Amino acid sequence: MNDLQLINATRGESVRFGRDGFHLDGYDIRSIGAVHKTYEGYSQNGEYRLSSRFSRRQIHLAFHLHASGGEEMEEKKRLITRVADPIGEFELCLDKKRILCCATGTADFSEEAPYRKGLVARGTLTLLCLAPCFYGETPVRAVYGDYTGQLTFPAALTEAGNIMGYMPADNTIRLINGGDMPTGMTVTVTAQEPCTGFRMTTFGGTETFFFDHPIGVGEALRFCTEYGKKSVVLVSGGVETPALQYVDPASTFFRLSPGENIFTCESGGKCKIELELREQYLI
């Protein structure tokens, strides 16, 4: 059975099925329906897709609890009810992927029955996911600093017989989206010397993000391109200041396609560039 856990970060409590008397009998994460809009209309699939709207996901869990006595059984039931709070939010973790949920109601439990010198009770729980997509548990990062080690080949042999590559003319950074959905990213540009601004362009030059404002030494530009969370701030001394007004109107908050994404960056000064994403999955 897959590794499945419920985590309530607010309460600091969690339930991991497969240990401590919590046993998962089965789950149904359901398939996701979608409506696609193209230039021709709705519910279309094609080259000129404008957008996709996914339906909400419901997850049904079937499990049983084992306890040495009635008092322990009641505490296990209360723990599941606290973690899977129908009023608040919590996360479901499945094979190192997470999704934010709320419960449609408290768990339903069957009558307790004797089992192996203890008691057993079966239960069911239905979750409503606040987004259709699972997110990778560990963020994926790419960092560009003084020297990335990225060399371009082929190049001519040297007199010593060594094959030497050469650095590309632009500062190149690569980020792999190992999920199966396009997703946004967070970019942090920390100035190590005065920077005149920041320009980031996708491979082939089809999309560009241009921040037209100086970044002082020690300051950081941070922008997010995730749908619903887009933001642009300047960070100085730990204080974030909104800076969307300095973004060129023709800029694109581009998303990361599944697979390899390559960008070139210009800042007019030495800086450290960090890219981070949470991969999305429609499992």
C-alpha cells in the first residue's frame, strides 16, 4: 500500500497510515475532468489552446484503527478528527507528493469489535482538495553564481591536445520540471555589486521578464510566476517592498513546461540567481 499521511501544520499533528495502529485499506483519488478553451471555443484540444480549467478533486479514504482498549481507541478517533479538521486546512501526502485539502465532514467510524487482544474499528473519510494538482514535497532549485561550469562544445584542440569548451556569451541557467503539469517558479536575484536591473529570457527569446530598476548591493529582487501567487518585491534588510511598478508592461510571467527549461539572464552587474519550483502532478 502506498505511503499516505495526513498533516495538520496548524495543530502540529499528523497521522501516518501503516504505523501506530492506523491502517489504510484503500483510497480513491479520482480522475480530474477539465474544460479546455481555444480560439475556436470551449472543450477543445488543439495547438491554439488559451486556457484549461480543471475540476476539484475529491479523495476517499477507507481505513481501520487498532487499539489495546477503549480509551486508546477513542484517542485515535479524536486524533484523526483533529488532523482532518473539516473547518480548517491540512495536507495529504502521497508518495512524496502533497495536496492541500479540507474534510467534507468528520470521519465515519463503525462499531468497535474485538480483534487480537484489542479492538478494531473501521472508518471512512472524504477530502475536498483545494487544488486539483499534487505538488512535489521537495522544491527543485537551480542556482547561478560566479561560474556555473556550463561549457559549450565542440571547440578546437589546444596545443597540449586538450579539448576545451567555452562559456556562452549569456548567463545561462537551466531548470528541470519533472512533473507532468506546467507550473510557476520563484526567482531570487541577489546583487553582489550594483545591478542596473534584471532581464530574463526563455530559450529562443520568445518570452522576456524585464525589471527596469536598480538593485543595490545586498538587495534582492524576488518574483513569483505561480498562478494566483504572482508578485514582485525588492528585499532590503529583510524588509519586502512591492515593486511591480518597475516591471516592463511587455513582460511575461512565464511558466515552466514539463522537461527542460533554459533561460538567459542579464543584470548589468554581478549577482546570484536562484530559481525554485514545486513540481505539479495530476496523478
